[in-house]
Amino acid sequence: MKVIPIILLLLMVLDEAEAARKKGKASKPPEKTDIPQEDKLKLLKDEINLTYTNLAFELFRKIAHEKTSENIFFSPLSISTALALLSLGARSTTHAELLKAFGMTNKSDSDLLMVHTLIGNLLKQLEKENGDFQLETGSSLHIQKDFKVLQRFLNDTKQFYNAELFPTDFSRPQLAKRKINEYVKKETKGKIKELFKQIDPLTKLILVNYIYFKGKWNEPFNPKDTSERNFFVDKSTVVKVPMMSQVDKSYNMFYDTQLSCMMLQLPYKGNISMLLLLPSEGQIKTVEQNLSAEKLKRWLNKLEWRLIPNIYLPKFSLEDSHNLGDILKRMGIRTLFSNDADLSGISRKKNLKVSQIVHKATLEVDEKGTEAAAATGIEIMFMSMPFQIVFNRPFLFLIYEENTKTVLFIGRVNNPTQ
């Protein structure tokens, strides 16, 4: 089993005391109340699934806007979990901006606590259902030794997200960097050896979130059937790629006539699948702009089991990194990165802000398996049975958990040789 996508998210919080002193009162932390009734809980759970999926696609669009002709790979689950964890320490405008980005405005304190509970339960459920595959996710707080963190924040991050706590001496940045990199390397089974090139000695807290997935195709490709074929990057660029193939296999598939896009579901052993989206030539940006939770739900409901004479899918490896600061600012999360940030739910010190949010991911797809992963309404129908499905031009993919429909990974393959 080769296939291993690894995702890591870093949030670095700096003490800006030397730069400027900010004044202002922190808003009251949310008070815990009784758990909502079962019907309210279900409604909230459905709302979380909807807003999470839309947030995942919005992140994809923002990244795709910056990387117009590049491969893309990231985990919306990792990013969302890390930001949700950070929100436990955010207050006032900073907290409101995070809630708005999550689509969770106008929620009571008890509802927000239930949101964190449901996210934590989802993460536990995903890890629990891994008899046929390996899926691990976790968070950790690396805190400056002399930096006083509020006990409530530590308790909540442990209760909801089971975050590990590591006292760290950031005044010795090389030593801190080595220790955190070693932790990351261990948790990602050696796949990410050096998350940090450097660490600022003024850092007070680093939050790391990782997700590791390794699975086998339910119907593996035969390496003997893999051959070199053309992949058409664009009208003027053609590259040779190792193309895996299968003959006379049955899979769930669907064709969206409105978006001119073929969808193919390739399941792994267990309850995780890859959904491949192959737009017609020149249509990939249209499909990207139309991704939504509603469309994804309809697509999955419209999938039909069919015999496919020929399937061709390239072997590919992706390694991607994202500095999410600018992207999140465009999504309305602005004060988090400024001197107006209110993270007084983390510490009594008022002069904290996030200096950077870094996301890194790796992926391998071959004959044995993968790990990675990717919506219209009006009557969509399958027009005719294709003789073959050939992924020989840019395509999108997502990996999702089938029971909860949670999107674990999203990606775009523009050029498999890059």
C-alpha cells in the first residue's frame, strides 16, 4: 500500500508585546448549557455538514483562483478542524468573523458548544471506521514554556479535539523547530520530514493539525496493464504519463449534461471512495465554479451502477503547500491576522495574533490505492453509454467518507508529471 495523502495545518500565534499594546475587554466566554434535544441536534448536524461542504468548495475556488494552471491538493477537513479549534480561543470581532466564514452566525452559546461536540464526534467516528483502511487525524498545541494559557482553553481543546499539549522553548527556535518537525514526521509515518524551515523566536503557540490516510482500491488496477499514454494539459501541451487501465469493470457513474462533466466513483476497501470529475475540454473552470454541497449531494444520489468497457486513469503524485492567510482574509477572516485580533480566550494577554497559517499535503495514486479527494439540479440525465472513460485531460477529484459524506481531500490534476 503506497498511497498516502498527508495534510498538516499550522497556526502560529505571536506575542506582539514588543510591537504594540492593544487595549480592550474580552467578551465573556460561552457558557455551557444542557445538550439540545434530539431533533435540534439532528438539524444542527445537517447544518454543519452543509456549511462544511460549502466551506470546502469555497476554499477550493479561492485556491484555484490563485493556482489557475497548477495541480491542487488539500484537506478541507484539516483546515476546518484547526480553525474550529482556534475559534475556542477567539472573542469579539475575531470570533464573529470565524463564525461567519463557517456559516454559523446567530448561534447560541449552547449551539456552538454542540457544534464543537459534533465535530469532535465526527473525527472519532472517521478514525473508528478504519478496519479496511488507515485514517488518522489529530491536533497538538506547542506552547511557550513561560506563556500562561487559560485552563478553559486547554480543557476545551482536549475535550472536543483531544489536542495534545507540548511545552516548547521558542526562544531557542532551532531546537523548537527540530522537536516539532520530529513530532510531525512521526505522526505522518515519515511522509513529511520538515514541516518548518524556520520558526520565529517570538512565537507563543503553534497549533498543528494532521490527517493521514492510506487505503487500497476495492478493485485494484493490474500493473501489467499500465502503459504510457498522452495527457492533454491544454491545447498546446501534451505530456506522456503512466496510465493505469481496467477492462469491463462495473462502477457507479453519472454524466451531468448541463455541466458536460463525467463522474466516476472509485471505492476503496471500506467506506471511503474517490469521486473523479472529468469535464469536457475547456469546461473545468465552469465545473469548479459550480461546486456546492447541494450539487454534490445530487450527484451522489444520481450515481448509477454500470459496466464500463475501458477506464484509463493516470498514476500521479501530488505535493502541495498553501499559505492560507490571504485566502482566509478574502473569505472575511481578517482581524485574526492583525493587531486587532482578540484571542483572549487563549490567554489573558491581549496582544496576540496569528502570524501565519500553513497547510501542506502529499498524495500518491497508483494501481493499489490512493488517498485524496471533490454538484446541479434541473433534470440531469445520462445521455449514452461511453465506450471508454479516459482521464487524459485536467480533472478534479475528491475523497469522501460514504456514511457521513464528509469530504476528506479535494484536488485538481492539471499535469500529472508536475
